[in-house]
Amino acid sequence: MAEISAKLVQELRQKTGAGMMDCKKALKETDGDIEQAVDWLRKKNLVSAGKKSDRIAAEGLVDTYIQPSGRVGVLIEVNCQTDFVARNEAFKALVKNLAKQAATADSVESLLAQPYIEDESLTVEDFIKQTIVNLGENIQVRRFVNFSLAEGTPGKVDSYIHTGGRVGVLVELNSKTESAAGNEEFQTLARNAAMQVAACPNVEYVSVDQIPAEVVQKEKDIEMGRDDLANKPDNIKEKIVQGRIEKRLKELTLLDQPYIRDQSISVEDLVKQVKAKVGEDIQVSRFVRYVLGEGIEKQESNFAEEVAAQMGGK
């Protein structure tokens, strides 16, 4: 059996919110495989509702840029070390400029190599280095994504920033004609769709038919392995599992969410209402959501020692 280190327990605990000893047991049961350990904890209903992103932090800003045409948009995350620098006007201006420049970049590396928009004698990387010296903190372009409507495809790219640059969303909606894409109802739908994604942290797909088969199978395997079904006849178990899977998959999809501005309808209902008003088909094609610091571990003093001590005492 693989040795279960305090660091591995800490990582699983941060991923799931489960108790320390439950994490240790899960890792022992799965021979130290952290992904299998997550599934083991889910089967035992030991995963906390809070996500890893709720318990970790990295400072900086999430920001967006939308070209005036509405056909190109960018979502970007730039990190610094403290909230004090994140609120600095020079840092905020840097992030806005980087979002604009990322519209023509295909990777962080290519963005850093571009001439900086406000001083073309410097590359973006060189300007960031200067800003690091001026502000006294490390600054990193962590990630970005850009959406661009395909040539000849009507629609709109829109965005939403929530909680002072800590959550950001980029969405793309498509229509059949440019006339519909320019309709005020369509434009409002794009913005409301972005807000909806920001408000639904568990949503990962637009609709159920976009969920990969392997994800569906994984959810089925988890449900079939839950302790409360162990003594059920197979035919009853299948029915219960099917109902749970359908519910779970809907939790992952944007169109199945209750609309945040009117809980009596779903987002899919809202899209249908707008379709009727503009007189043609409308599709929410894709979206991306960034949460500031998601997946970045902020140093916690003596946490590993605390884990090791408690593991040693059990």
C-alpha cells in the first residue's frame, strides 16, 4: 500500500471539504489515488457542499473585454499577492489592457511576447516586470480564454463580472440572422445568461446533451456504489439510480437552472420566451466561468504540521 502523506491528506481535504480522518481512510482504501478517493468519499456522502474554491484564495482580478462589435470577447485572470495591490489603479489598468490584448493571443506565452499596448517598445512581459518593481509584488497572468464568433455566424459574445472582480463569466449566444442578434431582447438575454452562470457555481455544461458519456457513466458508477442502495434489489436500484442521475445531470446544466430573476421558470423557458419575441431560433452555445484563485493554494501556516500531528495520534 502506498504511503499516505500529510500533504496528500491536505490536498484531498481541500478538494472535498471532508474531515481529515475520512480523507485519510479514503486514501488508504484507494491506495493513495486522489481521484478515486474523491469518488469513494462521494459514495459515502462525505464530500462537503463547499468546493475547494471556497476555502482557498489568491489575490488579483478577473476581468473581461468585449469588442464593440460584440463578436469577440476575453475573460482573463491576473494574480498578485495581496488585496491591497489588487485594488491599486495601476494594477487594475494593467489587467484591463491585458484583457484587450488577449483578444488576439492564443496562449499566455504569446500574450507575454506581444508589444505592450501602451508602450510598444516593451513586451507585455517586460511591462509586467516593471509593474512588479513599482508595486513590490509578484504579478502573474494566470489564464485567459477568448471567444470569437465564426465568420458568417450571427450572435453575441457577452460577459459579467461579479463581487469586485472575483468571479467572471464569458458567454456566446447565436441566432439565425444579424437582425435577431441586434435585437434588444437578444442582447439582454446574453447578459442575463452570463449573470446566471456566475450565480450557479455547479453548472459546467449548457445542456444535458453536451455532457460527455464518460461523465454520465462516472455518475452512474458513484450512485450504484452508494451505501444506502447496497441491500436493494437490482431492479429497484436501477430505478433509484436513474432518478438520481437525471437530477444530478440537471444540476450541471445551465438550461435546467431556475432563472435567477424569476424562479418560476427555467433558463430554458427564458430562452424560449426570447425566441418567440425575436421570431427565430436562439442558442446558448458556450460559456466559461473563472473564480479568482480557483485551484491555487494560499499558504496556511503550520497546516501540514497540524495534519501530520493528528494523523500520528490516530
